[in-house]
Amino acid sequence: MSCCCSLLAWALLTLLGLGAARENPNCCGPIVPRREWRALASECHQSLKSPMRYVVVSHTVGSPCDTPASCLKQVHNVQSYHMRNLGWCDVGYNFLIGEDGLVYEGRGWNRQGAHAGSAWNPKSIGISFMGNYTERAPPLRALRAAQSLLACGVARGALTPNYEVKGHRDVQDTLSPGDRLYEIIQTWPHYRD
Amino acid sequence: MRKARLRGLLWMLFVSGKQRKRCELRETAPLSFFPKRGKLFFTEPTSDSPLTELQVAAEEKRTLKEGQTLSLDCVYTKKYSYSQKAWQRVTDGGKVETLAITNRTSRKSSQEPGGRYFLEDDSVSSAVRVRMTNVQVSDSGRYQCVIYLPHSDPEILSSVHLVVTKGSSATPVPGKTATQNRAQIPTHPPTTTEAQNKFHTSPRIVTQGPPKSTAGVSPPGLGVNPTNMTYITRTFVFSIVVPVVCGLLSKSLVFTVLFAVTQKSFEP
């Protein structure tokens, strides 16, 4: 009898554990925060209305980086290009992905990016792979980092559970995110052209 | 023996709590655990039912006052750059009425005098800009942006639930509203054949009514006033109240079961 009871309790607890895991907003992979890559202070004020339905994937076409130290520098370069040369209020992307397999926080989940044009920016999260992916694909660790970032977005309620991934070239006249990376994101379960 | 079992249970409880921290690993595996768990515990939209998907993800609510202008962007992807786009009203019965459609060459909807619906296809931004001027209470309802496809059903880009409330907007134009109303009344009687459907036909009457330069009167940017309040409270409910309630319920359930089990195992 008590054996039966404890079995039941085990089953129940396992189920509850699974249920709780899905709802917890803190279950995200590591995201390198802005202060860690020594970001310039953001001057952006436009916020996003979560949850977002779209994710736009691009590439920076700048130099790639495959160590945390070089990626830190590279994110900093991208931000300084966007702010100092283009006069934007912050780095344009919501998140940047390095070939070191880390996600770097750009404008984050709540602020509108500048990555996909005036109509798409308010409706999407922009993630950009640092490098040029016309001739070669990003390493698997970078792709995994991007996928887990998106899963994290759903868990936090920043993305809708049925969010759609688009390539930058699907929404603007550009070659971004590069042929090789574009081929890869087209196989992702959430990709819709 | 009993003690061991009890210890096992407590350990399980500990593990079930710990498990929350490990979810990102499981979620990287696409389409495995994820949809199932959603179904088990929460009645969330599941990706296999297109209707709920559409309502939850794409339907946006806009609340405007009479006389204001509804303006919004419907985004699309490049493969639809050269397709015709339309703005439609969806009646409660599910019937669809096309209010405006873009022209293939000019990429705009033809604007008849006095018309209130205006579409402009901006292929650089990949979006259709929709404007609906001088909204009336009878305009409240569901609308959608669609892509006209040559050989299949139209593709719905996004839908909007419009609520128009009585009372003038920030810049009332009483004279104009009066002519608007007067213009609307005489056109009503001839449409008696559609009387059973008069709620849904009224916007069409307004478009086809006699020329009345109201379109130029209400300033385009001024009328837009989407209220996000209901949206915010909804996200509040979903992101805070639901998890808290679920957590409390699950915890109390666990402790009840544990209590029962311990009682049972310590019985002589």
C-alpha cells in the first residue's frame, strides 16, 4: 500500500518538475551582459511590446571572432561603428552571436532594434552572427547558442511560443545573413519564409 | 526501510525543484519535449492549430475614439513583394469582406473620393501601410491584412481587433461629423435586402457614400491612439499571476501527498 503511494508521489513530483521547468523565466544559457563587453551607454528609448512574433537573423559582415576576448572586442567595435559612424542610439541588434559560442547582449529583449527596416524593427528581435557567412557556415557552437537564446526568449515570454525565424534577406534587399548561414536557418523548426 | 523511502521522497522533491535550472539544455533539442509539456500543463496555443496560433500571436487590439484614424503596418516577406495585398473585415460569422486592395503597378489601393480605406505597399520596408480614417462605432470588429495568392487561399499576414468607443477624439470636428451622419442615413433604406446583416454592411455603405472630404479633415498622425492597457494587464496575468498560483497549488499538492505518505508509512 505505502509502496503504491510512494510510486504515485514519485510520478507526481516528476510531472510537477517538468511543468515548472517550462515556466521558469530564468532558464537561459549564459548571455554576456553589456557591462562585461564594456558597452557604451544606450541612448535608445523605443521599447518593444513583448511577446514578439518574429526573429530576424543577420550577419555583421565584419571580422569573425572565436575567443571570448576577441569577441568582446568585436562587439565593442560593432557598437562603436553603429553609434559613432552611423549615429544610432546603440548597437543595432538585440543580440550578437560570436563564434566563441557565446551570446552578447545588444539592445536586449525589451528595446527596439535597428536591423530590419522601419516596419520590421518594431515587430522583431534582431540577432546577428559576427562574421561573414557567404562562403562558410558558423561553427555549431554559435548555432547552438542562437537556438538556446530563442528557447530562452520563449521561456521568458519575450517571444511567442510559435515565433517565426526570418532571414534578413527575407525582409530587406540584402545578402545578409550570407548564403551558408541562410541555408542553415532555413532548416530550423521555427523558420518560415 | 521506511526511513529510506521517506528520504527518497524528500530527495525527489529536492530534485524536482532543481530541475528548473536545467531547462535550457532540453529546450535546445527542437520539437522533442517542448510541445508535449505545454499541452500537459497549460492550455497554450499549440503549433498544430492554425486558428489559435493566428489569434494569439498576430491579433492585436486597438482602441480608438470615433473620428480617429486607424493606422498600422502589416509586415510581409520578400517572396510576396509582387503580390497584391488586401485589407479585409471579418464578420462574426466568419464571412470576409474586402475593403481595399493594392494595385499591381501603383502598389497603392485606388482611393475613391470619400473612401476611408487606404493601403500603400512599401516594398523597401516589406510592409503594407494601412490607414482607415474617421472610424465609427459600427467599425468595431476584426480586420486582417492578406496576400492575394493566384492559385490558393489568401495568406493572412496579421489581424487586428478594433474597438471604437463613442465620444469625440482630441480634435472634434462637430460640423463634419454631422454631415457624415447625415450622409450615412439616406443610404441605409436601399440596403434593406441585406437587413439581416446590417451591422456588417454598414462600413461598406460608408465607403460608397457620397463624396465628403472627411478623409482630408482628420489629421493622419493625430488620431492614432492605441491603448496597450489591456495588453499589459494580460501579460501581467500570464507572466506573474499564473506562475505564482501554479507554484502555490503544486507545492500544496506535493506537501499533502508527502504528508499522507509519511502518515501511512509511520502507521504501526
